[in-house]
Amino acid sequence: MNILNELAVQPLDKYNQTLIAQVHPLDWVNPEPAPMYDLVVIGAGTAGLVVAAGAAGLNLGLKIALIEKSLMGGDCLNLGCVPSKTLIQSSRVAATIRDAQPFGIRPPNL
């Protein structure tokens, strides 16, 4: 079974393959579970990452488990909020360039 086919990031071009390599490394091996944890965080989305990192950063010697079945960062980072904001900003820049002629700016034909 190819994990790349199961992930929701499409198209599977070189950019998304780089993303997947960073948020769901194909060579990842789960660590041996500890017999007991002080904190178990289910889901490595925005909130889960903040909670797990915050608890680990307290240096209290807590044993923390972070469980994620898909992509680190969750839907917001990989499919929703961040990618859509990139598209929105790009469209605003394109509109600014398109509408710049009254200000004496003549962009080249693209």
C-alpha cells in the first residue's frame, strides 16, 4: 500500500511531495510506546501541536505522546487556511498589477 495515495494533498507534484516529506516523512518509524504517559495529545493539528510543544517546553520531565494518523499540522496547514491564504494573496497581487496603469505603472504583458 502506497501512503502517498492515501494522503489528501493533491496534485502529487514535486512541491506537495516536499510538503509530505516534511509533515509525514515516508521513512518515519513510530517509537516504542512507553508504558504510561503524563499527557496524550490526539491530533497534530494547530491546537495539538501547540499543546504538545508547550507541555514539552515546560521541562518538567513529563512523558508526552502526540498521536497523528495523517499530516502534521492538520487540515489548516496542509489543505485549508494556509494554502487558501496563499491563493488569496496571489490574486490580490495580480489584481494590483492589473490595475496599476492609472498610476503610471505599465506592467509587461504576462
